[in-house]
Amino acid sequence: MNSSALIHALVDGVLTGSVYALMATGLTLVFGVMDIINLAQGILVILGAYLSYTLSVHFGVDLFVGLLITIPTLFVVGIVIERLFVARLKGPERTAMSILVTYAISLVIEGILNEVYSINQVQLQAWYVNRSFPIFGIYLPYIYLLGFILAAALLGSLYYMLYRTRFGASIRASLSDQTAAALVGIDTKRVATICFGIGVAVTAAGGMIYGATNAFNASSSYDLISRLLTIIVLGGMGSLGGALVAGILMVMLQDIVAVVWSPIWSSMSFFVVLVIVLSLRPQGLFGKQSARVA
Amino acid sequence: MKKLGNLWRTVGVTSVAASTMLMMANASGAAPKSHALAPIKIGISLSLSGDFSADGIAFDQGYKLWAADVNAHGGLLGHQVQLDVVSDASSPTQVVTNYQKLITNDHVALTFGPFSSLLSLPAAKIAARYGYAMIEGAGGAPSVFQAGLNNLFDVSLPVKDSLVPFAKWIAALPKGKRPANAAYVTTNDAFTEPQIPVAQSIMKAAGIKTAYYSVFPSETTDYTPIADAVAAAKAQVVVLGSVDVPTVSSFMQAFEQAHYNPKVFIATGGPDQGTTFAKAVGIKNANGVMVPNGWYGGATTPGAQAMVAEYVKKYGGTAATISADVAEAYSVGQITAQAVKATGGFNNAKIIKYLHSGVVLSSVQGPVKFDKLGENNEGTAFTFQWQGSNFVQVNPVSSKASKPVLFPKPVWGK
């Protein structure tokens, strides 16, 4: 085993894991506030990647500058999905029904993307996508560093909004207990709609980084959603901090096992950890059982 | 009663009038002069989505191209060919369901194979259950033939021999130019894994040391740590066992980011995907990348250039950007047509017996002759290389059509 490969694996784990954490944050936020499991999150990440692709290839817009357009666009897409489909789900079967509804939405979006962009894989290109710079004996890819900075900035903004603003207090109140939040005058429906919009909006940033580091097509969404669901289950459903820790842990563990042991065992190693954690803490690393009971 | 009598009279008069009009129409030649034979249905399951979708679509194009061609020339024994194509989403489970449905529900007369060894074997097992021949173009892994199915026929080259011309070329390089070491990394796929040890043993015999050897699971999506480990080994040759474009592009991206430029880079699948590959990695990065295959757009085998011209007319692009999958699928149709013609019908038992008879058939990929396991032992392996925007044959060196290898491979992006 080469020590530089191990350092690389560690660094890649932190940098890439943070981007997965960002994508998973949207998923866990929506579940925490609304008890909705959004299976369309994976295809929405791919939609974000395709929007960046369109702006870059057809309009020459830089990938990061393009986020000024794609983030608001996906926020609106999220609002529309929530108003048209998710808000109509009522009753005790709401969570289970949300799986079916959002899966149907993901299939529709996948079909549209296949029709518009074809099923041939593409990858986002920019000068910083393939370049890297030397630091402490390894080459650090610009795109991974920029992705980490972007994820950190967005997660920081999300954290600030949640803990330093009045609207954030409303979200946290809804996260803890929706009925109690409504009783103290919080418009929980509005909070839910905006939360869903935010949850989808972050896929624009996640999708751009994903598309710059992987060749993708609409089918890539299946792998993505399975990873994102795994992250939020390990971190604790509804926990933003849990998503961050689990995202980094997942990628870092897989990368280290691939380098130190064998790539054959890398995926399995993470699931072994997942099973162990869930057998000890069924609510995940940072999940709160009481909140879900409510 | 009177009303009923009138009704019968009206019906009778109308019938006579209609019959007379039909007879007159026949006499004037308005109706077909001869009875057209019923169309013949061929059932195919293809990976139109999922991991193998790029190859699945190319196969779809190849099959459709052949069907259009054969129909334009009067069909199979006078029957127009109808392709019944269903998608299996690259799933070995779905492919079983699909062929079950095609045979028992759609009552297709013949079956053509899906894409990949992973799907061909379960497909052939289902076909065998109903006595159907499974003629396919992309199921050449040893594990497929080891099943000992009597109904399976792969018109392409057995995959284990694919890297042989490449490995022999490396081994034959003058000592001063010959690379000192090589890294071998492959996905655990029935198509890729058998190729690597064959190449490794040839290169090892020539004194090329193994700097790195690793197998990664086919469901891997983050290739960065594996690619970084390959880069850290600093091997001069990289042999990558891959089945698709994303795998190759991810390795290439990680190599470039690590400032690692091997002298030779060959991937078993992906670089043969024409424009799909070039778009994913960028045409400059493709320069010097090699891939083994049984066919390319410049092939001079009988019928190849006619197929290329038809492809370009129908789907656009150039000869260089046509995937070898198209030729593999087209060859399946050609071999089937020859078997149908020779046996005088669509009886699958007769077709299977005929294909096992040792007869040498012809396809756009070259001659086809099946052994008792259904392997095509007449197939020839080639190595191709991206040189600028061209995809050219470089091996076997003895072939007149082979161009000189671009060696060492230019640094990424040059």
C-alpha cells in the first residue's frame, strides 16, 4: 500500500463526502419537516447536472456562475412539485404514499431527460474539472476542492438560516413537533413548501459537482438515491448534522478500504458499519426517536 | 314478416353488388396480384436503459439496420421481418422475464441475443427451455460457454482472446522501448475479467513486471481511490477491464488530476463507443487511448462498408464513430438469415443443428464458424486506437489495414 494513495483516499473522502452530504441534506430536511421521503431527490440531482450542462454547452456559462440560475430554478421546481403532488398527501399513510408519489415523479422526470438529452452519458467540462495542484505530496483536484467549498458554504448558509433566523426557528419548531408548531401560530404548510423548495434547490449544486466528477445520464439517479437514502439512515433521518457526518464517513470509509484492503470490499464495509450502527442505535447516529414518534 | 323479407332482400342485393365490385376491382388490378406472406417476428431484449444502455442502443441500431436491409431485399424467405424489441434495463432478472414473454406470449419465431455476457447466459437458458436458438453478438465470456448450452451461438470473437494482439505487440517491442511494468485493474465482470490474465501472462513472459493488480466490484461508482492507487504504482502500461464509458472516463480524469501519464492505456470497453466516448472524455484526452475489438468502421470485410454507408445515411455520424456493437448486432442478423435460408424455414431445431454442422458463414465482422460450445473460432481480434479525432486499427501489426501505433501515448489533453 502506498502512503500517498491513503492520504489521497482520506482527502477525497472528506471532499467528496461533503458534496454527498449536501445532496442528502435536502432529503433529510424534507423528511424532518414533512415526514416525506423524497425518492425523486436522485433524479433532481441529475436534473441539476443537466441544467448546468445546458448552460455550459449551449450558452457558455461557467458551471459555478450557472448556479445563480439553476439553484433558483430548482427551488421553483421543488415548490411546484410540493404544491401539485406532495401537499395533497394527507393522513397516516402520508409517508408511505410519498414514496410512491415521488418515485412516480422521478420516473416522469427520467423519461423527459432521456427524451431531451438521450441516454448517452455526458460529463460537465470546465478548465478546473481535470486540473489539480500539488499540496503535501499529493495532487488535489480543483473540482473536488471547489465542490467542498461550495458544499461548506451552502451547508453553512443553511445552518445560519436554521439557527439564526426567525424562519429557521419555524422550521426547527416544525422539525420537533408539527402540531405544537401550528398551535403557536407557525404556518406549517408554508414552512413545508419552502423547505421542500430548499431541499430540491440544493440538488442544483450537488448535481453540478456530481456531473463534473462523473459521466452521467438519467439512469445515474438510481445509484444516487440509494446512496443518499443510506446516508440519511446512518446519520439519522431528519438530522442535518447526521447527514454531514454520514456523508463524509461513507465516502471516506469506502475509499480507505478500497486502497488499504481491496475495492471488492469497499461498498460492503460501509454497509457493515451501517448494520452495526442501526443495531445499536435504530434511529441512526444523530436521529431522535421522539421526534419521529410525534 | 314483410319487413324482414325486405331486409333480407336488401342484404342480398348489397352482397351481390359488393362481390361484383370486388371482382371488377381484382380484374382491373387494384388488388395485389399475389398473396404476401405473413411477417416473421424476431424477439429481442435490449438494455435500452441502465448500465449497458449505450451498448444496448447501438445494438438496437444494428438490429434495425439489418432488418431494414433484409426487408428491402424481399425479407426472410419472402417474409418481412418484424423486430419485437423490449427493454431489460440492463437487468439479468428482467432479461429472463422478457424472453419468457417474447416466446410464450408474443410467439416470436426466432430470438436474437441481448447485450453483454451477463445477460446473454440467462437469456440463452430461457431460449433453451423452449427449444429456441439464441444467436447473439455480445456474450463471449468463458462463463457463457461453460454453461454447455446447445442453443447458444456467439457470432463475435471469444472475449478471452481480445487483448492477445495488444499484449503480443507490447511484448515484441525492442527492449529499450518495451515498458518495464504494467498495472492491471478490472471490474468483476464476466466480459472483462477473463481478458486480463491472458494479457498479463504474455507480457510477464516478456519481462514486464506487474506493478498493480486489482479487481473492483461492478457496482462501483467512485473510482477515484482505485485510480489514485494505480497512479501511485507509476506503471508504464495500464490495462483497464471496463465495460462502459463512465468507468473509463472516471479513471482518465483521476489520472489526469494525479498528473499520471502512462505510456500505454488500454481499456477493454468504452473507447469503442465512438462519439459517446469522445464527448465524455474530450477528444484531446482520447488521443492515444486503445481498445480491443472485433470490428471497426474502416473494416474491409464483405458487406462492412455497405453497412457503414447505410448506418451513416440513417443515423448520421462518420464511419469512425460507429460502435462495434452495431456490427455485432448486424452480424447476428446475417448469420440467422443464412441459417434460415439453408434450412428452408424457421424451425429452431434445424437452425441449431445447421449452426453446429461446422459450416463457415459470413458476416460483416468476418467469417463465422461455431464449435460445439457455440464459440466463433474464426473471429479475429484487433486493437484500435484513437489518433486525433480518428479511430484506427493498429493491431495485429501483420494486418495491412493496421496503422502504426501512437506510442508512447501523448500526455492527457495534448
